[in-house]
Amino acid sequence: GQNIDQPTEMTATEGAIVQINCTYQTSGFNGLFWYQQHAGEAPTFLSYNVLDGLEEKGRFSSFLSRSKGYSYLLLKELQMKDSASYLCAVRVDSNYQLIWGAGTKLIIKP
Amino acid sequence: ETGVTQSPTHLIKTRGQQVTLRCSSQSGHNTVSWYQQALGQGPQFIFQYYREEENGRGNFPPRFSGLQFPNYSSELNVNALELDDSALYLCASSHIAGVGETQYFGPGTRLLVL
């Protein structure tokens, strides 16, 4: 079966750093995506990892360890607009379909 | 803005009816994927169309069907609607050119089945 786990909800303070973890057990692996989704809106692409290591993109970084089936999204200098759900998705080998986690709701407090 | 559009934005139907949802992909993209997202859940893959052919299907019954047109726009059809079909339906377009391809989502259609 396919399984992706993320914490349901996290709270952090404006200006701080937060790390959102994602673990996966899938029949294949062809890359891991992170998306941001504000309430009532569509997911927007944040990052893509297919090799082990850290990918940095401005305030957001994403890390992947394929041997551990683990990824994290690191958000720095948190802003109130970062309050959203963060979805981890894995592309399995067949047909380029994405398997999605349920998302982590991030609440930013002043 | 991703350049992916969906219509309608909201829809209310009754149980047993049929619905058609539409998606226009981003310019240059030849692949459309459809997802169902229930409240508080991640998207669930319904199916994907690549160059007008179904290119993969998730765990959805046959009453969920689709089409892709020569201009790569797409339709999702759902027959015999059930209450549990109430959800946000998302389409995502991409260009299959290797494993690095990223999916870009439209704003979604929110379907309510009464």
C-alpha cells in the first residue's frame, strides 16, 4: 500500500523557524513535492526533491532522505501569510500519479 | 496564477444526478490530472490524461470518467452522484518531459451533493 504521514497541525511564532516532517512508504519513488494550500484555494508548488539532500529556495528549504523515506520542509522568518496547510506528495513509478499526505495545518501567531 | 482554469467554481447537485467539470490546461502542457479533495484531507488521484488518452487511474469507480481534447483541455464526468462525492475537485496540468515535471493546479470546483 501507499502511505504518507505528516503531523496534523503545528503552531509557530511570527519570525521564527518551523520544520514540517513527512514520512512515506510507497511502492515506488520518483520524487517528492511540497505544496502550500491556503484555505479554500488550490495547492501551489513549493519544492521538488528527487535526490538526497537539501534544496533551498528563499525562505523555504526542503530535505530528502530516500533511505529513510523521510522529508522535511523548513520555513524561516515566518510571516503571518505562511499560515496555510502544507502538503507532501510522492510520485510513484507508474503513470506519474502523485500520492498525497493529508497535509499539515500551520498556524502562525504574532 | 498558474494559467490553469476550471469551471464552474461552485456547483450544487442532488443525489443521482450527473455533473461535468471542465479544465483548461496551462499553455504548453499536454497532461491533465484530476483530483478529489475532501475537507481536511489531501487530494486523491482520480485519473490522468496524456495526449487524449487515459494515462493512469486511481481507486475511483467507473462512474467517474473523463476526456481530454486536442487542445489538451479536459472534462471530468461523474454519474449517479452520491453524497460522498461532495468535495473540491482539482485539475492539474503538466508537461511530461521526464521525472522532474511539476503539476500546476487550477482553482478547483467545489461540488455539493444534497
